[in-house]
Amino acid sequence: MDYTVLSIQELHDLYVAGKTNPVEVVEQAIAKAKADKNNALEAVMYDDARKMAMQLVNEGVEEDNLLWGIPYFIKDNFSTKGVETTASSNILKGYVPHFDAEVITRLKAKKAIPLGKAALDELAMGGSGMSGHLGRTFNPFDETHQHMVGGSSAGSASLVAAGIVPFSLGSDTGDSVRKPASYAGLVGFKPTWGRISRYGLYPFTPSLDAVGYFTRNVFDAALLLDTLAGRDDKDLTSSFREVDQYSAYQADVKGLKFATLKGISNSIGNPVLKQHYDRSIEELVKRGATVEMVEIDQNLLNALFSTYFVLSCAESTSNNANLDGVKFGARQAGKTYIDVIKNTRTAGFSALIKRRFILGSYSLKQENQELLFRRAQKARRLIVEAVNKVLTDYDFIYLPAAPSIAPKFDQKSDNLNIAHLVEDNHLVIGNLAGLPSITLPLCIDRGMPIGVNITGRAFDEKRLFAAAAVVESITGLKNLYVGSKK
Ligand code: GLN
């Protein structure tokens, strides 16, 4: 039997029943990862994984610990002690962190088994899975390798969709977990800003960044939050709020109010998506929910992408200033200190990254700051106020996670058409407002998945999972992977 295609809960049940064990499962996952053709990996941790699996088998199964012996992959922008962590950028070639990110420490304490590091768009800046220094990462749902899996958490999405592990860690600054989840038929989740410690996650845009992850179903996503949520003194932006038992949600939407947003939900172009989205709304209503279309000022929706882009470029140029080859990373030679930095950054970053840093520096420059950076901050405030107003009257915002199936690599153009920018980038609402947000599969079109997204109130993750579990039961799309033939 192929155990690696199972969900966390299914695998755990088989461990407890003595049907399989972590040694067997880790060997299967390693064999599948080695045979995988989707270019999803940066570095592997197979020796340590095998040792850990052996030790767990000797110790015996922990019946009430669902993460015991569960293999997973880590996006390569999380620090891993003793394992090269490049964020898919040449500038970090050879950099080996001396500590683990907090989320990895927590997963280790729960005895989940890390198998390696997954490829991403360079430094998590991108949405295509095309810009990592090892080249394109592919979507397992398309054997011909024409469709992207999306990004920036491209490898993490690809490895779960390929049926190699039941979950993987990613990061979400604009949509980098929730968009690839849509393209890869997975559940992709980001929590409220501050809910999960980001200690050891490479900063991209700290006012937006969140640890996120991919799973094969909603329950597994809630289960992971039970372990990952909570204050960490090493991340001063992590919240002191009490942690709930998220996996104890009751799947029920009776009396709950969902808002769809005019200007996004009424302009769906893909007919299959439209049909399934509308049907899911009818079914939510049948189960006792209210679903209404709400209008947000179209100017604010139109400003989503530009606001995100100005803020993220500005924060990223500042937060990546430490990548200079002086303290760590792949240093280039130079006669002076300045030459070393210049040569290192010239050789180390791709053109895409340089473009973002130039835009970011331009908007932070004193003479431009009011007009660009401060203005984007003000626009963000207006967007957040409008969204929070919707979320005082409604429990959730319910929208397609993407306009269609994963685009083909050669379709990915810089489409700056405003309607397209809104439908393709609205998930950034969850980051601008720091809200918990989850994508889950909604339908299959031409053999490729499309997801739907639910965004909730800050720190309201438990009800978000409850609502998502209801949608999951409506769609019947659960535990998908490339071979599941749905
Ligand atoms: N696609 C967005 C970008 O390119 C989001 C990236 C992310 O969430 N890390 O910036």
C-alpha cells in the first residue's frame, strides 16, 4: 500500500493499528521524492529522517499524538539547523543556519519527521514557481509540465499534491500558500498575523508575512494549528492570545453569515468555476448559512495590488539589506568593503529581485516617500477598514481563490489589466488586514483543480475551520493528490 498519499489522520490511525510504521512510511516517501519529476526540492534530510523514524519505532507509537511519525517538507525560507537554507536564491548558496525556526522546533517536539527543504520563488517573491535558482517547479496534476503549480511556496505545494507527504510548511505574504493550494487541489492556510511565531522564517514583508502550510484536508490544517499557534518570546510580534483547540471545531454553518464581494464574485469568467461556486453558495444556504453579496468601494479593490506591491517592495528591500556577503551567504570578491557588497548582490540576486528592490528603494527615497510609501500605507488603512467593516456584519468573506486553473508557464505575462489584477490578487486582503484565511478545493476543470477561499475575523480560526469543513463536505473534494482520480 502507498501510505504517503494518506492524510495525517489516516496515517496516524494506521500507525496506531500497527498496520505500518514511520520507518516504512519514510522509506516510501524518500523513494517517491527521489523519483519525482517536478523539481520541487532544494535540500534533503533523509539520513536524519531515517534515524528519527527508527528511534520512533523503537519508542512505540504515541496514540494521542497525531503528528507522531508524520513526514513533511519545509519551504526553504525556514531556517533549519545544520541544513543549507537558500530561499532558492544564489546569494544564500552555502548558508547553513545554526538554529531551527520555531515551527520546526515545535513539530520536532511532536515527533513529526522533516524530510527536506522545498523550492520556492526566489526569496518568496513571486507567484509562479518559476524564479527559484534551480528553475521551474511543476504542477503534479499536469504530467506535460505546461502548467505552473504557483508560488511562491511552489515546492511545498507540489510535494503534497504529488502524494509524497501529507503536509508541508510554506509562507504567505500575499497569497503564497493559498494560491498554489488552489492550483494544486490542496488545503492552504494562513493564520491571523501573530498567531504563529515567525522566528526563523526569512522576512520578506514583516507587516504581511505569515507562516502557512498545505494539507490534504481541513481537519489536518486545524490539527497543525493546535501545535503551531502560540506566543514565542523569540518573535516579539507573536500574540499572547490564548490558543484554542482548533481541531475540536464543529462543522456547522447554521446562523453564520458569508459575504461575497461584488467586483470579484460577480465577474467570474471561468464557467466551471462559476457553476461550482454558485452551487456551493446554494448548499451553504441549505445548511443554514446566509450568503450575501457586499460591495466594497471599487477604488479600494482596484488598489489592492498596487498597495501590496509598494509596501512589499519597500519592506523587502529593507529587510534583505543583510544579504551582503559580509556576514553570511555566497560572498563575491572585491577590493573594498563596498565592492564586496556590490559584487555579491549583483551576482547573487536575479533580475526579478533587483527590480523589486529598486522599486522599494524608490518608494522609500525621501522625496518619494509621501507620494508612494506613505500613500500605500494610507491606502492599506482604508482597505483594512473597509474589510473589517464587512467582517463586523459578516463572519466570513467567501470568494474563488483564483480566477481559473493554474496558468500555463507561457501564459504568465505581466497582465496589468485592472480587472485581472483584482481577481488574481484579492487574497492579499488576508495579509493587508492580518486575517486568517483558508483555500480548499472547489472543483476540477480540464483535470486541474480550482480552489475557493474563506477569510475570517482576526483570531477566529476555529470557526474558520468549521466553515471550511462544511464547504469541504459540500464539494466532496478531500484528500486529493495527483493519483486520486477525482
Ligand atoms: N505573489 C505575491 C508576490 O509575488 C505573493 C508572494 C508571497 O506571498 N510570498 O509578491
